[in-house]
Amino acid sequence: MKFSYNWLRSFFSARGGQEQKFPKPDELARILTMRSLEVEGAEKSGKDTLLNVNVLSNRAHDCLSHLDMAREISALLDIKLSIPAAKYATPERLSKVKRPVKKLKVSVTDKDLCSRYVGVFMSGVKVGPSPAWIKERLEVLGQRSINNIVDAANFVMLEMGQPLHAFDADKVDGAIMVRRAKDGEKITTLDGEEVILNKDILVIADNKAPLAIAGIKGGKKAEITSHTKNIILEAANFDGGNIRRTSRAIGIATDSSLRFAASLDPNLAAEAVARLADIIKTEASGKAVSVLDIYPKKLLPVKISLNVEKLNAVLGESIDTSSSKKILERLGCEVKIKQKKTLLVTPPTRRIDLSIEEDLIEEVGRVYGYENIAPKSVLAEIALPSRDDSIYYREHARDLLCGMGFFEAYNYSFVGASDLEIMGLPTGQAGMVSGKNIFKLANPTRPEFAFLRPSLLFGLLKNLKENLKHAKDVRFFEMGHIFYKQESDSMALTVASSEWKESKGAFLELKGALTSFLEAFGVVDVWFDDAPACPVGGPERVSEYEGAGVLLHPFQRSEVKVGDQALGVIGSVHPDVAASYKLKAKAAVCELDLRTLLDSSRKENEYMPVSKFPATARDLALLVPQDVRMSEVSDMIENNGSKLLKNSDLFDVYEDEEFEGRKSFAFHLIFQSDNKTLSDTEVDEIMANIFVALESNADWEVRR
């Protein structure tokens, strides 16, 4: 909200012949930002400066006016404030006006939405242009001058924070009613916009039609014009929640709705309407002849006990009782010393944010100045918390996978019957599914969320489907809970590409990515075993899902093991499953037991110095039967390569008709010593041992 610097300064006039020291705009902005409200900028506007203050919701009830902002400045700077007095129509004098006027009859039918309604009937007003001092205040803040009555109401709202409205009394038919609108009822606003109302909207109406949308916008029916002679001033307090919802529903937001939505002090209504009546008397010759105040449940100030010792313990500063009392009094509170170290504080009703002891401590701290509180060392040593390995290794896994081009997915923990049926798991009506330990929700939000997921792959396959609409290559991973027999943690990887012609390409791509990930993650002794059924959800469920339908391709799947322990499954997506999920690309999936993965990586890393001697490389190719796996050959090479064999990598698999049902594996071998440079003779001897070992298998032939 924008505030006029000159207007704020006008509240601090000279006292006792001495000019009070008032900070320059930039300094004032700094003070407010440090101790109260953030000032987002200050800009020149003619001879004035506008401060753009970000008033948050916790102070919107008492800081959306120039007077309240001046009160805040007065408390922060400890300088006296000069509040303009209503010389003619004070709340007390207005309340003594008893002469009845037929035009001023008000009934409030919904007191929950309107806690107070003050009406003032004024006669003999002369509507015309506003005086220069009001025009100047409004125009610098971007308000358009209309006439002296409307401008006076807007002026008081900007000055005191209470929205006000004036009706042409001669256009009001019968009594004024504060009621809920009827469904379909219409009103034409002052801007000429027709609004269709409903029963949730509060209106100000007469016996025939609505006069205004309560707290938001006035209507054309009782508009003030140059012919107006008698007026009814309205100052009310409306429910903030209802005003906020109504403003959103009808799409109209005004300065008035902004303030009412913040929940104003109902005691402000009488003060503001008295101020408005005084201005209209002076500038429009109006005379207050009748006042009506409907205020059934008065808002009384609260009393809060403040322990000064607790205040100092919380703030970490020694502020004595007297200083604390003075700071709170500067904020407008009534303060009594109840005991030596205890204050009884009564905040003004406009400060509805002050309700408990901690609120007062915060107020004392900010006015005292947090920058004035000296830093102190803690009284005890603070030990760093021990590392949570579960969190640490999860984040490490995320970093590795993201670095490999995978994107993390977050899916719901629920699946539907159709998902389970695609996986070959028939669903039943009981809590279990066909006797299997897949759990059904007692009260699902919708049918497709009827079961707890037994695997992460349900969601990831749907992610692949949607993202393949926009990209040729997709990689996802997810970590989360799955539910089979009991809750457990799982991690799944998926890859898909519309450029792969065979599903084998997806399988090999994911197998390579998984191998690289496990190696970087510090998991050793990893190997791939046959997986006859490869079920949804993990390797431990092979026997239970046998024959129940599978997710993976029958000839492109493996069980991932660490030593003798099952870690997970990997494979190409079964063609039938891919068709059910409408995947338009070859895809492969992998699901690992996350707890086993984390436990497998928690081993001590042994760091070896890098050899300063050069390495020697040799290539080896051999023919083997089709049913021989690469791991069998690799194990034999490494077992016979001595300690000097540092690495062996498969770089080619070749099949040809001339091999007569056999295939060719080609390996790249690296030899290196930590003590010397290896000679060709030494490497040849090791290679000869490897050849002998390989050819001990009758059907294996080293290609020389």
C-alpha cells in the first residue's frame, strides 16, 4: 500500500513551539523496514514522496491507514502524535442526538456478518467540489476526486482505516436492512456494472432493492449527486471472511474490501463516522440530526500478564520493568505494574494481534530494536547431530541418478483394479486381492485409487506414456513406499526411447545404467541371475506370483543380486503390458529393494594409490555356445588373470552363421603393476594362462 510522506509527517506537528524531529523519507523507510513493516520503495510525487509499504496480513487490521502508520512511527521513534479531533460530531456528542428521523431506521438481520452498524442522518448538505486540502491528499495517492461528500468518506478511510459510505437519504425507500441477498437478486454498482447476487452475499438494502454490496461497493440507487440534500452516513463492521469470499466470488476488489477482509476493530466505526460528520459539517454545511448505533456485543479489551523475567529470557537481553512498561505504553497499551517483575497489559482493541504474552514480548523486542540486543555465546556446547545414513544415502543415490540423466518422479501410493489386472493380478472385494497380500482401501477417494501399490512401476509406466508424447527419450526414477504384506521402501528406474527398434536395446541400456549406478554407489559383488517369473514388486515374490502374469519380457529379464542376496529385478516391459499402457516406445524397468541397496552400500571404502607405472592393454576374443553367459567368461578371465589384471571389459558380442550356432565375445584387458613396468613377456605368460583356462571347456575356442 502507498502512504503519503507529507500526510504522515502532518501528524507530528510542532509542540510547545519546538519542531519535532521527523526522519527523511529514506531514513523513515529504513526504520520501518528494520523494526516494523517492509518498505519496498519510495518515489517522488510532486512535492510529496510515496512510500510503498508491504503490509502483511498480521498487521493489516491496524496499519492500512495513515493514522495507524503514524502511531507505529510514533512508537518506534518515541515522538508525540497529534491526532485530529472531531470538533463538532464526536462519538459522544453524536450519541446524544436523539431527535428521531423517519428516514433513519436500520435493522440488522445477520449479526454474525455485521457486528456493528452506525448510521448518521445529516440534513442540509451542499454537494459540490472538494476543498483543495482533501483533493491533494486523494490525488497524490491515485484517488479520483468526485464530490465533497464522497471524497470526505474516502479521505477518512485513508486517514483512519475505516471504510465509510454515504447514501442519498431521499432515495432510500423505507428502512435500511443489513441482510443476505436473495439468489438471483441484482444490483447495479456505482461503476454501472450489474452484479448477480446469491444468499452468501451480505447487502445493504431498503424495502425494495439492494443499495450496496456490504463492505465492497455501493449501488447506483442511492448515489450521491449534485441534487442531494439529505444523506445517511454508514460506518459498519463486517465479517472479514465473508467479505473476502464475496469479493472473490463477484470479482470486485476495492480499498474497502481490502480493509474489511483484514477484520477491523468494531470500535473504530464510531470514531470514523464522527470524523466524517465533522468534515461534512465544515465543508458541506451538513448537520447531524439523528444517530443510530447497533452494537449488540461490544468488543472489550483483553488483559495480558507479562513476566519481565520471561521477556528477558526470550529476548536474551536485560530490559528492566520500567523500560518495558514505557515501550508498551508507546504502542498505545495501558500498563500497570502488578508485581515487581510482572506487568498487567491492556492493548487497544485495534491491536487484535496482541492476545498472549509472547505477542507482547515480540512487540517489546522489535521496538527496543533487535540490532540493540548484543549477541551472547550459548551456555552449553552444541554437538552436531550424527549423520542419518538413511537420508544421506538416499540423497547420494538421487545425485548419482540425476547426473546420469534420470528425472525423479513422485506418484500417488494408490492404484486401481485395472492396473492390477494388467499385471495379471485379479482383484477381489475383500481387503486382500485373490488371497495375495495386496491391500484394498476401506474408503477410497475414487475407483482408480482403490488399492495400495505393491510396486512403484505402476506410476512410472504412466509417466513414460505421458512424457513420450513430448520427448523421444525418457528416463525416470522414483523412491517411495510400496505395500506387500507390509510397508517397505523401494526404488525403481525406467528408460524408454522411440528410436529403439528392439526391446533388447532398452534392456541393455538400463542394465548398463544400473551397473554404472551400483558401481558409483559403492555396491560390490553385483551379478545378474536368471529370473523365471520376475514379478511386480521385487525378486522375493517370484514363487508367489508364478503363473499369475508378469510385467517383464520372458526372454529379456534378470534378477539383480548382491552376493547371494536378492536386490531386485530388471527387464524389458512385456509387449502385452506395453500395449495395455499404450507405450509407443520400447521400454525397460528395474525395481530394487531400497533397504537392501542402502545396506549394501554401507561398506568401508579402501583407497589405493594410483600406480605410477604404465599399463598394458590386450584384446581377447573367443567363441562360445549360445547358452553361455558373459559373466561366466568374465569370471574365468578374472580368476586366471592374477593380481596384475586390473580390469576386463566386454566391448563386442558378435553372431554369424559361419560360427555354427556359437557367438563371439571380445574383451579388453588392462594389466598394470604397482612396482614396475610390465614387460611383454610377463603379460604374454598371463594371457597364456587365461587361454588355457578358457579352452579347458571343450566348446570354447579362443580366436587367435
